[in-house]
Amino acid sequence: MLADKIVSLKLPDPLFVATGSSVRHVIETVQLHQAGAVLVVDGKRLLGIMTERDVLMKVVARDVDYEQPVDRFMTPNPRTLTRDRTIGEAISLMNDEGFRNIPIVDEKTGEAISVFRVRDVIYHLAEAFPKHVLNLPPQPNQKLKTAEGA
């Protein structure tokens, strides 16, 4: 599984907002689509990423005016991967850098085409190992007498 290419996952299309968009617009977009991150672009060029964590730590915690531009609070020039990289590489990058979202870009154009998320790893594990994942106890150290789940 770790050697599988990122392209093998069913990754969602990314959410985009234009550079200069208000923080309010970003928050409304994230809420509307129930997403954990939005990519900030200038045309098709990726400039940054604004995550839920960014909103909490850089906006809400500091009582920022929501009409300010997202560019002031986004993570600029985010680390990216291409579809031909492995799931293991993406997980390692997430683990090493503390990321929850990694933009996936086209290897030729550099255009953002999707976002690799922690939840994608969980879904992939559930599909690859359904008996193991679906039969996990609700608490890690809990011992069950019979298998639960599907």
C-alpha cells in the first residue's frame, strides 16, 4: 500500500479561492464544502494553502477582521507532491512536517489538481483492509469477545 502511487487514490478536486479573497469568503467556502483546506491561486498558479488550523490559529485566535485578504494568513508556497509519488512519501511528509493536507500538482504544468488529506489515508486503509479496520474496537486497548462491524 505505501508503494502505491498517489494517482491510485480517489482524491477530490481541490477548492480554490483567488488571491486577494477575503478571509470571510474563505471560511464560507470551507464551510459550504465541508473541507479542511482551500488552495489560494493566481489564475492557475498555486500561491498558498489556507487550512482549518490556519483559520483557528491565525484568524480566530487573534480576532482578525474577516474582510482582510487571505494572503496575509495563508501558508505561502506550500510543499507539494505529484501524482506519481507514493502514498508512503506523502504520509512521511505529513508525519515529518505535521501537515494534514498536501496539494497535488500536475508534474508538467505545476497546476494544482487535488489535495492529499489525512482522511484519504484512512479511507484507503478502510478499503484495503476492511476486516481489520471495520472490526477495530472503539477504544484502542479494549478487548472484544466477538467481532464488530461489517
